[in-house]
Amino acid sequence: MNLRFVSLTILLSPLFTLSASYNFLSANSINDRSYLSNKTVLITGPTSGLGLQVVKDLASLPTQNKPFKVILLARSESKAISTSEILKNVDIKTEIIVGDLSSPNQVFRMAEETKNLVNSIDVLIINAGMFSTATEREVQSDGLEKHFALNYLHQTILITQLLPLLTSPSSSRVCIMGSYTTLEFAKGKLDFSTLHSKEGKSMGGPGSSLPSAHVYSHAKLAQHMWAKHASKVMPKGVTINVACPGNVPGTNLDTWSELRSKIPRFLMPGVNWLLASRTVEVGVQPMMFIMGSSYMTSKTGTFTDWSWKKKSLQYFEPKPIEEYHNGEVAESVADPQQCSRLYDETEALMERFKEVPVAV
């Protein structure tokens, strides 16, 4: 067995307990999806993994809670069409916009297409992402490190470009699929110097020897930091919150796929126990909560972390984005100056791609 995967199981073992004070949500708040009723929802990365499960959960809602329309932003048109059938079968309208979310100029184009399709968005779900098995940094033709481009930059472009649609209803929700690796791998400290460049390391770091652990966790940490600052400057009525799914090996992320291929099947139950692994059906519930629960009305700048160290969900009340269920704090997310710096530098970076022609 590859030792880097052994190190992961040791790292994420839930065999210890950290002391923290917990406040728990009520069952009504946990299960409430009433906010989604008759709403227009947009989701990125809806054709597999956690995104596909969000679609399935939307389709399975009681009639009174079903959204009116779901807009699917996906790379594969055929997969998006297949996914849309899940919604159409229960009378939820759909729209499909095809493009590469790792390409900033294509994300700008997809945002413009969205504006031409609908007049408002009630729930914007940032879900698309990657976790590569590469041991070296992978840089796109546009000069951006791949994890930064897909996991982080597509978020900032879509949210900023779709603000006119998010401010159209009296309230709207931006919901981001975050990650505990911001603490476990990145240790809550953002490396600005190599965040999106071809220079710097890819694998390893203080929290993991996994391939791409460094670039993945820093891109996710940037997501959290940008959301923290955005929660302070969003127009009235627009909230922005982050949810953590925990360890979900059933997704199609490359790292999980390699893990499943490297470990003998008879050992997987033990590995899943060490990792506190969750199914996609379970892992998606924190996201469904911030999307649909009336508990989240007017709440912004929060992190719903129902403990990645346990297989079963621990229904803790959301905390500020910088704070985790065990009481630990991400230093960079808690620092307003760092968050503001990232926000401003990202604005400047986005301008580089805004006017680039897109071949459709």
C-alpha cells in the first residue's frame, strides 16, 4: 500500500477528541428545506459526486419545498442533459450552460449566458472542484495553477458577475462547498506567494503528504477567506455561507479514485472507519441545510462543520467561517487584512480575463 495513503488515514483518524463547547441545532432546523420552495437555483459541477447528490436531493423534496428551476453549469453537455432529466421527471424546470469552469474567460461567458436566461437567482451553489493526484504543480495555458482556477476563481467570478441576479429577489443565498482540509492540510494559513503560480510545491505540507494536498487545501482556504470578506460587503439581502461535507470517498475526485484503486477491497471498511468516511447522501446534508433551512435566514459569514472526524453527522450550530467544530481557528480567515488583500488581488486578477475572447 502506498505510504502516502497510510499517512492520510493516520492523519484523519478520529480516535482522539478535542475539547470544545457545542451548541446543537434542533431537528426542525436540520430538516427544514422550506426556503427552496419555488426558487431558482444555480449549481456548478452538478453531474457527479456531491453536486449530483444535491440535484437528487432537490428532486426528492416534498412538492411544497421543490424549487421552480435549476440551472446546471457543467463541462459535459451529455452528462448535464442526463442530470436534468432527474429534475424534469418531478416537474422542476431546468436550464443547461456548458463550459469549462477552470477557464476564467469561459466562466465570464457562462455568467453572461445566465443573465440572458433568468432575471433572478435565489440560491447559488459553488460546488465544482478538483483534487488531482499529480505530484507536481499543474499549470494551465493561461498561467493559473489548476486547483486555484477551478476550486477558487470560478467562485469569485460567478458570484461577482451574478450579483445583479442575486439582488433581484428580496433575499438570496450563496452556498459554498468548503473543506476541512483548510485546517488539516493548510493549517489555516494562506501562502500568498505561490497561490496561483507555476512556482511552489504541490504535494505535502504540514498536514499531509498527499499529492496536490498543498494546492488543493490552499485553494479551498482562499474560498473561505474570500467568502469571509464578501460576507461583509455583499448587498443587503445576499448571504454567503460555507458548508463542509467531511470525507466522502464516493465522489469522483481523482485523489479518492486513486485511494480506492490502491487499497485492497477487504481493507476498505477499516480505511473508511479510520477516515470517518461518509456516503455522498450523508456528506451533502450540511450543504442542503445552508441552502434550504429557514434557520439560515439572514445569517451570513458562517461555516457549517458537522465534524469531519466522525462518520455520523454532528449537528452543530454554524460558526464564523474561520472557526471549526473543535474550536480551532484558521488564522488567515480570521485576519481581516489578509482576507481584504485576497479579495482585492482577486479583483485585479479577474480583470485580466474579463475581456479575453472565448471560442464557443
